[in-house]
Amino acid sequence: MEKELYICEKQNNINYAKTMIRLILLTDYTESFSYNLLKGILAYSRQTEPWVICRMPHTYKQTHGMEGVLRWAKAWKADAVIGRFDNDDNVLLLKENGLIVMAQDYKNRFTEIPNITGNYLKAGRMGADFFIRKGFKHFAYYGYHDAVWSQERCEGFRQILAEHGMEQNLSIYDKQSVDEVWFDETPSLLAWLRSLPHPTALMACDDNQGNRITEICKIHNLRVPEQISILGVDNDKIICNISDPPLSSISQNIEKGGYEAAALIERIYKGEESDPQDVVIEPVTIVNRLSTDYYPTNDPYILTVLSYVHQNISRPIHVEDLVKLVPMSRRLLEIRFREATRQSIHQYIATLKMERFAQLLKTTTEPVGDVAAQVGIENLKNLSRQFKTTKGCTPQEYRKLYAQKQKDEEEG
């Protein structure tokens, strides 16, 4: 067999027992989705006999076709394949040759094999609800016209707006195909962005497209988030943090999806699953970064102060520091700040730190003290008491309650 580009991950001194599953993961490894999916698969496989996993790049299928993937799978003695397949790919070719086949949905879900898919409607609904609670009246959605995950996120976004009587305030741009992700359509996209009223809350179908919007806005002097607030999906930390300003995003429990996909493969392998169902990845929470830090005021001085507070929330912030930013006395600043936010400066900073802290508790497993340090909370002695005052429980209890809520929603 000719030499091909692939990477195989396996333990030393592998025991090729019958129960060891050999999996080909055929996907695009430039995306954090694939990385987190693999983490979940590995977490499951290591509970028993570690699996042997071949990470096959997506370009292999593009170059050699499904027949080439099958040849490789047979030579490598694969048991299962998880792939980012196109809908015209002959996935039954793999299944008919004894392989367990699962699709990471790309455009549309398959009917012949189980899919690793997502609750896309829920993600769209979360995005709309998030923006409505921030006080927005105008909304936009940017996505693909031929990808189920983009279409359903858009539909969920629209549903919530309709429930609040604001569907007529939604503008949609979905002229692009998912196959043309690098196609330059900047002129028409820019014209659309410039046509949006200010401020507009824009949800992008994923982080890549959210990042693209931030880039276009920056180049063409559209202010984010003051004129256009932007929310992505997937919480790809690299993409979100190279965006300027950093991109807010809906995080998804992708690693858990990988774990459940691996469990399903093992059940099929053992003959315990005759009619396998899709693995559905759930959206978890919204990670709020600067791209959605919209403030309900037109006061330029208060906007300056609020922007500084949000950008420096992990550091100690004193009123004296804020007074230096604007041409007004401390007393006048405090009066106008309260008029805009309905809180004192101290209350606003403390509330923001606690909200960011609670958000991180839901999305990380780091020790509570380390999470507190990330948002500039220094007084750990009173942290539990202060958190209980705002959330009704301790930080540890909050984590457990949130995890149980997620489990109940998935089982329900």
C-alpha cells in the first residue's frame, strides 16, 4: 500500500484482544470541535481496554474517495469509522463491508447511519434569549444556506424573536454555501452589515463566521459591540480570542458527545444496539466576551468607563482609576453611572465579577480559587458567603446543581 498521511495514536505494548476497538476518525483537525470530540472518545476508551485510534485527515477522503477509505480501513483492520462525510458519499459501502459507521454531520443528517449532531434549535434560541435580555430591539443572523446546523440555529433564533413579537426586526444573510467558506463575498456582506440599524444583535452560525464579521467590522469602522454585537457558536477559544474584540460564543458539550459516540460504537460492536440513535450534542452556556458587552446608554463618557471595566475585570479596579478616564468629577461620574446602569460603580464591578465567576464555574473544572483569580476576586474568605447571597448556594453547590440540570434536560 502506498504511503499516506495519517497519524495513529496507541498505547505501548498494545494487546490486540477481541474487545479492543480500532477506530478511524476522519475529520478536519483544524477545528477545535474535532479535537474535543477526540478527547471524549479517548476518555471513554480508557475506562476499559484502550482503543487504537487512527486520525485520518479529511483530505484523504477527498483525494482517494470512499473506496480509498475502505481499502485503508481493511488493511488497518478497522472496526469503526467516524467521518465528516458529504451527503453524496457512499457511506453504505463501509457499512456493507462490516464497519460501524457514524457521521459527524456536515451539511445534512444521514438516515442510513447514526449521526453525531447537535441540538441546533436550542442553540439558536439561547442566542436570541441572551440578546433580548440585554435589551436589543434589532437582530441579525449570518450563516450558510445549505448546512442543517446553520439553518436550524437560525430557525431557533427566529422562533424566540417571534415569541416576543420581534420577528420583523430580524435580518438574515445566508447567501454563502458551506463549501465556499473561503470564498470572498466581502462587498455584499459589508453592504448588508452597513444596512443594519444600530445597535443590532448579530448571531453567527459558528465562531469562524463570527470572527469574520468582527474582522470586516474592524476594517470598515463598524464599532463592536456598540453598533453591532456579535455572538458565535462552539466557544473555540483560539478563534474567539484572536477576534478583536474577543468573540462571545455558545459553548457546547462536545467532549461529552465524543464520549457518548464511543459508548454507542461499543454497544453496536457487542451486538447490544440493533437500531442506533443519533448522538446529540447540547449547547451548555454563553461565554460572554467583549463582542457582546453592550451597554444601554448613549453617554460617551459612561461608555468609556464601562468598556474599561469590562476589559479589566480580572484586575483591581478603583473609582479613582475611572475618574482619570473622563473629564468629570468623581461625584458627577457616580451620578451618571448610576443613571445609566441603576447601580453604583462598586456594585456594578462586584456584580460583573460574580457573574463572570459563575459563568466560568459552569464551563471549567478548575479549583474554585483558581477560577476566582481569573476574574480578580481576591477575598476568598468571604467568597462562598457573597456567592450565596447572589446565587442562593455556594460555588461548589452551584456547579453540582448546574451539572444535574444539564443531565435532567438531556434525559428528559
